[in-house]
Amino acid sequence: MTTDDSYQVTPSTKIRRMPARSTYDKCEIDEILKEGLVCHVAFQADGRPCCIPMAYAKMEEKLYVHGSIASRLLKSMKGGLEVCITVTLLDGLVLARSGFHHDMLFRSVMAFGTAEPVTDEAEKERVLGALVDHIIPGRNAQIRQPTSAELRATSLLALQLEEVSAKVRTGLCEDDEADYALPMWAGVLPISTAVVGSPEADHRLPIGIEVPSNVQEYSRKPAANTLGAGT
């Protein structure tokens, strides 16, 4: 059960290691999901653990993931499928004075539950539009919409967001007190995925078709203030 502001802590979502870095706040989790582009879906297939990177989109309180109808994930499914879905953003490398305290600045979301197949054609079309717009906002209105054959060949899973948590590591080094006097460099090397190159037109694009403004002006949201107080 969740509230308007946060997800309820459950045995699956309770952060036990460094709990100060955990958050169940819906707004914080939503921001991470908005910024991410790829999720990893973990599940059991033929008695073996599997983990597949997939495109995703969040609508209301559901997380939708997309894949080919022939994918291993969908072949493993009979009705619902127990999954763990994660999204991780890397913000920097923490270079401490010892290997033990080397770390990374990150923001991650983990969700547990039973993913259900999306079978209604109208809902599939709506979700696919959201997936496209998650990649480039406004893009779905600029492209051809899927045919019935394409919708049949596309598999979508929906996970109701109920068991969800996030973990965020910010700040600088957290060395042993005695190590701060050592004569060696330590600090943080920020890493950003916010750099976007110039659009490159498809080689068969007719002359005179301009780059849409939402593509020309596209930018990745810069990382949060990850160098603030350590957590």
C-alpha cells in the first residue's frame, strides 16, 4: 500500500545496507525514472535467472517495458511474471584514499511485482506513444503510428508500482579518519550523460526536411547536486 507522497516500505524494498541513502518518496523516484532511458528486468526463465535491458515508460502508477514478441521474457510468461525492474543513473566516481572506500555517485530505483502483458490494441498504441515520448518528448506526434501488424508483433508488460524504493549516493569521500592525513589525491570525478551531439540525418531523407525543434534542441537533464553533503 502506498500514500500520496511515498511508497510503503516492504520486506522486499527495505534498504538494509546504508539505509540513510534510501528514499521512498514518489517525487524523487519519479525524477529518476524520467531521467533514465534504459531499465533492467530480472526474472526466472527455464529455472535460470535472467536480466534483460529494455526501454520503458512510466504512466500514472505503472511502469511499462517493451520488447519483441519472441523475447525470452515473454516466452517465459504464463499470465503474470514475477520481476524486479531497476533503473540506475551514474553521476560520478568517488576516488578515496583506500580501495575499500572507492565508490560511485548514483541514483537508482528498484521495483518488485508481477508484470502483466498488455493485450488491448488501443492501450498498446497509447503505451508505445509514451515510450517514444519518453525518449524524445513530443516525438510521437511527428511519426507514423503503428499498424495493427506492428502492434501484434510488439510485446509490452505493465508493472503496477507498489513495492518501490530508491537509493541515492551523493557527497564526497568517506575515508577512515586516519587516512585523511595521507599525502595522496582523493576526490570525485563527475560523470554526466547530459552531452548530446548534433542530429545526423538519415541517408535517405529527402532534401528540404528540417530537423524538428524538439530534436534540434534536445538535451539530457543534468545530474542533481551530487557533490553536496555526503549521505
